[in-house]
Amino acid sequence: MSVTRGGSHSTLPGDPPGGRRAMAVWGIGVSVYFVAVIFRTSLGVAGLDAADRFQVNASALSTFSILQLLVYAGMQIPVGLLVDRLGTKRVLTIGVVLFTAGQLGFAFSPSYGTALASRALLGCGDAMTFISVLRLGTRWFPARRGPLVAQFAGLAGMAGNLVSTLLLARLLHGVGWTAAFAGSALAGVVVLVLLVLFLKDHPEGHEPEPFPHHGAAYVRRQIAASWREPGTRLGLWVHFTTQFPAMVFLLLWGLPFLVQAQGLSRAAAGELLTLVVLANMVVGLVYGQIVARHHGARLPLALGTVGATALVWAVTLVYPGEHAPMWLLVVLCAVLGACGPASMLGFDFARPANPPERQGTASGITNMGGFTASMTTLFAIGVLLDATGDDYTIAFSSVFVLQALGVSQILRLRKRAARRERERLVASRVETVHVPAQGVG
């Protein structure tokens, strides 16, 4: 038995060793997620171009992202079950094939209908990546590294968003729609080759214990057991409340808001979108370090992020004058950058609430939260823009409704989740004390 003496975390019996090989294997999984996020967010820099290409209004334009997120959110629990049953490598392989086909189909879509179908296919493949990467991290790294590993995964996703914002936007206006999207699809082929050749589900000697699967009964049992845990539900609502403001801004409505409502050029708007991504990457590192050292900081960080986001959004929307000043837009984008790292805290509530054989299912339930909120807000903004003649103040006020709903659920569940987590921690420490030392001699 190995126990760390200088800190608050123990290395439990059977913990994966981590190390360079773990980083290499996990890096392949993260590269898949990186490419998936590039494809997912590619519409964020192409929204106005898509409206012109397919001759659609704001509601129809939002349908692209809504359908993509609807498929993504709807796939989270099935994907979690698949990861628990089939393993990471198989699920990631299916995901890469699907999201690459979706990006390629979007490049050559001749009509609005075929473009919608391509985004749905992309969303299906994208849905298989993040939960798989989280599971890969738990199989290759010690449990105490969980919060930091999860934040680094989110950081890789933001790097993909940055590539989409900077590189794909330039390609789009340099070589055109078809060449830009078809060229980017080649990245999917590259990560597929790396995945097939080098990725392993777990290190040698750390194979998971066989777990019986009994069809529909197994599915119901996994979902019900995960949902019964207050930590899983708290994780879902933390993810729901924190992620969507930045997701909606980056995925579709940020560029139109900055260009049409705030009078900025596309170049200036692109720089502000880049600021959101850069802030996300910096805050992700900070949040990961804080939570790794002080587990009790999770909820204050999440609620603090929600409060700051609501405050800056409100000031921006009601600012007197035709346009908000640039300094305020910079502050808004910097604060939005904290939303992604805050949403990762949801997994830090769900992870300790569930045993290893339910990690995929619990992560899937948690991950549904933010994408459900994003999908709802994307739709609401599109409808309100059409109904009000492009009044962004009214349309973006829908953000506050979902934030209020999420905060009320977080406050309702926080005490039950904390009590249950303390009980599990005490039980695990008792088990650790009674495990005999291995390999001593």
C-alpha cells in the first residue's frame, strides 16, 4: 500500500501509476477531443457565411447548432454506457469516423437540409469524445490527479476552439467554404490513425474487474444508480449553469452580437472571441490547481463564476448608449472565459460519487447539463431575435433565466451531496487502513 505523507491525498491500492506513458496515451485521446472541438466550433466563425450560403434567417441558422447540441446531449448517457461496456478505444474510434464524416459532409452540402444532416452526424461523433477522454484519464492516472487531468482535457478543447477561431476563420475567407471545411476534415484522419495504432484503454496490470452486463436491465441499473447519487445531480446542475453562456457565445451568437449589435468589424470581433478562448485556458489551469489542493473550493468557484458572468452580461446589455465600450466587451469576454473551467467542476462532484464501473454513465449525465442549457439558449436567442427585429438585449436576457434555474438546483442539492461525499471518503479510508501492504520484502 502506498500512502502520501506530505499532502491530503492518498494513493489507494490499485491506483494507476501515471507517468510518461500515461501522458503519451492520454495525449492521443486528448488530440481526438481537440479535433472534435475544432469541428464543433467551426460554425461559430462561419455563422454569417452559412446564413448567406443557405439563405436562412436567425432561427434557421440557430437550428444548425441546436440540432448538433441536441444530438450531443441526447447521446451522453448512451455514450457513457458504451464507454463503461466497450472501453475507450472502441468508442473513440467510432466517434472519429462519425465527426470526420460530418465535417466532410458539411463542406460539400448543396442545401440547408443536407448541411443539417451533416451537423447532426458531427454532433453524434463529437458526443463520444469527451466522456471517453475523462474515462481514459481515470484509467491511466491516480485518483488524486482527477481534477487537474479533467481541467487539462478542457484546456485541450479550448485550444481546439482557438484553432477554429484563428485558423479556420482565415481559411474560410481565403480559400472558400468547401476547401476550408474539407481541408480541416483531414485532421480527423490523422487522429484516427494515431488512435488505432497507439491508444490503449488501461496500463498493463490495471485491467478493470469484469462487470456483468444484462441488456436493458444493466442499462436501467447503471442510469438509476448514478442518478440516485446527489453528487451526480449536483454535477449536472453545476455543468448546466456554468457552461452555456460561453458556449452560446462561441458556438454561434458571439460574432453576430459583436458585429451587428456592437458595430465591430469582423477582425475585432474575432479578436474578442479569441480572448474568450485564451482566458478559458488560463483560468482552467488556475481552477485545476486550486481544486487539486482545496477540494472544498469547487462550489465557491462555480457559484462565483455564475455571479460574475451574470453581472457583466447585465452591465453590457443595459449599458447606456448605442454600443458598449470596448473595455466592457473585453471584460465580458474575459469573464466568459471562466465558464468552461467552471463547468469542469461538475465532473469533480460526479466522479467521487460513483464507483469505477459507473464513471462513464455518471460523466454522461453530468455532461448533458451544459449542452442542454446551450441548446435551449441558442433556440431562445434565435426566436427572440426574429420576434424583436434583432434586439440583442432582449434575446440575450434569456441567459439569466437559465442561470437562475441552475443556481436554485445547486443550492438545493449541495448539502446532500457534501454529506454523501464525506461518507464515501470515510468508508474509503477505513478500507485503505485494512488493506495489507503488497510486495514488501
